[in-house]
Amino acid sequence: MAVGARGTHRSFETPPIPALPGKSVLQSAFLYPALTDKIPKVSIRTPFAGPRKFLKPSPPPQKLIFGFFFFSGFCGLLYQVVWIRLAFASFGITTPVLSVVLSVFMAGLALGSWGGGHWVSRRRETPAPAFLYGYALCEGWIGLGAWAVPLLFGLGEASLLPLGSTDSTRYLLFSAVALLVSLLPWCLGMGATFPFMLAYLQKKDRSTDGFSFLYTANTLGAMAGTFMAPLLVEEWGFRRTLWAGAALNATIALAALALARRKTARPSPEPAAPRRLPAPDRRQGPSFFLPLLFSTGFISMAMEVVWTRDFTLVLGNQVYSFASILFTYLLATFAGAWHYRWSQKKGPMPSLPLGLGLSFFCALLTLGLNDPRIQSSKAGVLLSIVPFCFTLGHLTPRLVDHYSGGDPRKASGAYAVNILGCILGPLAASYLLLPLLGVKLSLVLLSFPLLFFLLQSLPDVKKKNAGAWALAVSGALFAVACLVWAGDFEEIFSFHSMPYVLRRDYSATVVSCGTGMDKQLYVNGIGMTSLIEDTKMMAHLPLACLSDKPRSALDICFGMGTTFRSLSRWGIKVTAVELVPSVPKAFGFFFQDAREVLSNPLCSVVVDDGNRFLRRTNEKYDVITIDPPPPLEAAGSSLLYSAEFFGTVRAHLREGGILQVWVPVGDYSITQAVARSLSRVFPQIRVFAAADGWGYYFLASGTPMPRLKSAQLLARMPAAARADISEWAGTVPAQEVVHQLLSREIILSSLMSPDPRLVITNDHPYNEYFFLRHLRGRLAHL
């Protein structure tokens, strides 16, 4: 039969229907579907195309799916970076908050992957497009989290206000619960994307290495999200950055729906040829692979927390420090995953024992290469973690592919086991390893499970495994050498002939060192303050400027305790708030009368976040002093310099009360931003330049402050306060010290920028995100 239409000629050659035994041709026609496999495939010929197989299965669009998981990973890390910062604002800037956010994030991935894997495994007869519908639903659900998480954080913060200070067991426990409730639902969706897409890939082309394909794309996207998140926040703020992520998730969901609805050729009854699996390793049982996957996840995330504390001395405690570590970690992990896929296709692939040996040795490199006596460059610190992250990036997808063989349920289960280790690693590092062992011992201890699995994979000495044995022995010797000779920021003071006291807690490592007036306070290796007159005047100047006799004062950021001690000289009720538990414990190192001050029933120290403390107390104060920790660009500083925080402070000042804010020297535009933030809340502001150009005193109040001369101010001070001013002044009288400070008063308008956008808010912390601003400044000077 021939049919012509619009110049197109198609010829169909239909084979005769064979007659079944004992059946007529007519009866056999009704049973024709049963004979389909015996009938030659139909060819279609047109003038415009050559012959093609009508029943050839259409392969999955690899580039499109790669794009799905690239942008999905981009959004996931974008959310993680922003959510960590929002969690700091709501629950305190502490290592436990960071650890819990990371652990909950990973818990959602693990549970979502495990649950999704079980769900798809029970629906083996489901057509491939159905799994794309499930994937699209997950992406849409993740996008809703961008809107919901900030609201849930606000509810959690409000509900935790009655639970006491941030170092209490109740608060630590219930803040973890609040973070769990706020983050887990959306992270479940992130984890479920893997099994849904793995099921789709297996339906389409019987893929056995689908996990490594998706893992590589997801890691590359996560790396891009880590890099772009600070830049987007700098331009748009937290809220609009989250909106952008939600829009991208919605776009992925719509694209997946479109792909699911696209009509494709009828699938072939014969399964496609499976892709080549990696060369089999010696051990392939769950008793080896699953504990190893758990250990690699545990070690990698625990080390990330240890690195964050260890590298603070070099990288600083800015948002870019954590982002740099995370970006480097993901970049090396992506390179390792890509190397695994390249080796799988090109060969030869390194043996598993050799890979474990390299991981063990490279884990110790981060300790050996970061001795402060060797190098202290940012590039060197970040490069030191690349070899270890590369080897883990190679091992993780390889182990999952090998264990699962492309089965979505097995792959999701193995990935969930790996993420379970990622959940427990940060918690163990924050609450156990760092407080009890410190940086050096923690890194050595975390590396030894890799040696254990290496020895398990090599029960017998064989010539072909000589390289792995050499790495095991050299790594063990290197670990001993690091324990004996290598140093870290905690031990840098032992290299100098000065007395020091080291304290560790779940939040930070605190070092008090020096003698006489040369004493210093270090938190995670960063110098906080020293014994200077300015910290005394932060107490005496605002108290002396009050219209009425003071009754109480609040000191936010304890530091060495100088301001707290000076406030106590006025014989009033004094409360100090400090975020790091070990900092107030160092008070006695700097002042011999510390025990006497702390025993005063009018004086108390509370371990808490300053913003949270004010929100949970009903008390009002005559003076509130704030001395945020350096640097100016740290998250802790931006939260204490924001217009919203200043509004909270004003609500806790009595009529005529004064806020004293210290702004250290640094980026001048940040000083301008602080001035505008204050002016949005307080109508009366006075500014004094500190001695030797160290910064500025800001006095802010809701009512006019009296302008008194030095003699008048001294007359308002008790004798103990006047003696405190003269304590370090030598032969200079107290009146001269006060006079010199008053002579350095400057006009507020000289600090105000004409740009109204130069302001610090909780949504747009101008001081904290500065990369593009500095880049534009450098380009303008070229």
C-alpha cells in the first residue's frame, strides 16, 4: 500500500501474520500482540530522512538533567549560606548553632534520600515520566523553604526567649529543636531529588553510574552557590537573595514538568546495554562499604568545623572565611568526583586501598602544612585542604556506585549512610573534640578511621598493594611527627617566652597572655583587645553625662572586663553579657581584683548573645555600652551595629539614658554606615575621636545630653571612678585625661555619607559583605 501526501511518499511493508498451531489465520490475528517479538521492526522512509528505528528508546537528555542538578545544588548551598547567617541572628553566633544547622541540613538530605529511595523501589512498573513529576514536586517544595525559613526562625527565637542564657543546657537543646523544625522539611525535599532522578535515569537507559553523574553536577552547582551567595547578599540583601533562589527552584520544577510531558518514542522491550562499572574492589559487602561511607561523611564534616576554628587566625572571622573554606572544599570534591568518572571511562582507576591511603595521608597534611611557623597565607591555608577533599570526592561517588550498581534504593540508602556521618561529625567536633582535645589532636584522631579501613582492605601484604602499604606506614609516622613537632594557633604562644592561659569551650578557643600592661586577649587566634584607657572611658564618659544619678548599666561584649570593672566603680548594678563562656573566666588573668569585683552582689556576668539578652529581659538601664569584637566586617559586629538592634537598645534605656558604642578604626564607609544606623533611631548623638586614631566613641540618647567641661564631669564621678581613670595614666591627672577626650569631639554630619543606602540593617548588613564594593574601588583607581 502506498499513500502520497504533499510530496511525501511513505512505504510500509507489513509482514504476513503467521498462523498459530491449530489456529486459523483469522484467529491468529487476534493473538497478534503475542507475536510482536517475532516480527521484524518497521522502517520508515521519507525523502527528508534516512531510515530510523521506530522502537529505539530515546535516551535521557543528559545536559538538561546535569543542568537540573547543577542549579539545584546552587540553590541548596545558597540557602545554606544564608540560613546559617540568619540562624546566627536568631539563635546566637556560636559554633553549636553552625554545627546544628549543618547537621540538620545533612539530616534532611539523608532522610529524604533514604525515604525517596524506598518509595521509588516499590514502584518499579511506574513509567519514567512519573519520577520526573516527583522530582519537580521536590524542587517546588524546596523553593517554598526560601519563604518559610525566616518566618520559622522568628517564631523559634521568640519561643526560646524564656529559656535562659545561651550556655544553658535547656537553651542549647531547644534551640537545636527549633532549628530542626525550621530547616528539616525543606532539606528532606533536597535529599529526595536524588532517588527520583536516579529512578528516571534507570528507566531510560539502565544507568549504573547515575549517582556519580548527579553527584558531580550537584557538587559543581553547590560550589557556584557558595561563591555567589555573598555577592548576591551584598547587592540584594538576604530577603531578595532567598527570593532569587526560590525563583530558580520554580524554574527547575517547570522545566522538569515540561520534560515529563514531552512525548518520546515507545520504549524498547530489550534493556539497553548497561554502562561499564568500575573495576571491582576486594571488598564489596555492606559490612565494609556502608561503615566506610559513614566514616568519610563523619570525618569530612567534622574536619570542616575544626578547620573553621583553626583557620580563623589567617582567614579571619568574616563571612568570607567560612565561604572560602566551603568553596575550596566543594571545588576539590567536584574535581575528585569528575576524576572518578573520567577514570571509569578512560582507565585505569586507582585501587581502593590506594585511594584510602591517599585520603589518610592527605588528612594529616592540613595539620602539617598549617603550622604558623611555616606559613600564614590565605592561599596556603585553603590549598592545604584540597588533596584531602579531592580524595574524598573521588571515593564517595565511587563507593555509592559500586555498592548500588545503579539501583535507586541502594544508592539512596548508601548516600543516606554517608550523610548520617555528615550529621554527627559537626556535633562531635563542636561538643567533644574541640573542647576536650583542641585542633591538633582532633585532626589526628579524625584521620585514623581511614587508616583502619585501609588496613581492613589489605589483610595480606601483596606486592601490587605496596603503594597503599607505603602510604599507611608513612601516614602513621607523619601523624606522630605532627603530634610532636607541628603547632597550631593554640600553641603559637608556647613558642614565645611569655605566660599564657588557654581555655576551650564549645564556642571558641580563648588565650590570655602577656605581662604587665602588655597583656592580650585572643579568641580563635584573633586579638580582641588590650589594656588601654579607651575601654575605661567607655564606662565613665556616658555615666558622667547622665542628667540624673545612675542606677544600673549593661555592658555588652565582656572582653578583658575593663569596661565592666570601671562600671562597677560607680557603685551601681552592673550586668555584663558575653557570648563566649571562656572569656569571662579569663578576667582574673588581667586584673588582680577580678574576684573581688565578681563577688560584688551588684555585679553579674551572663553568657548570652547581646541582642537576645535584651529581647528576653524587661529591665531598663541608664547606660548601655557596646564594644563589638573585631573585625568590623564580622557577623557579630554587624548584628550589634544594625538599626534594628539600636532600636532594641533604645527600648531598654530609661528616660534620658545613653548608649555608648565603640567603632574601631577600619573601613571609613563602615563608620559612616554605623553613624546613619544610629541616626535612624536616636535624635541626639555625640561623637569623640579616640586617642591615637584608634576609633570613635558614639554617645546616643533620646534626649539632649548636657555639654559639660572636664572639671564638671569629674565632679559627677565617685572617688573610685576618678581613681580608676588615673590608674594607668601615670603622672597625668584624671582631669587632663577627660579634657583630652572632650577636645576630640567631632560633628556627626562630618561622618554622614550623602548616600542614604550606606546603612547597616539586619537584612542588608553593609559592613559584613564588602567584596564587590572593594573590587569596584580598586577598579576605579586603575
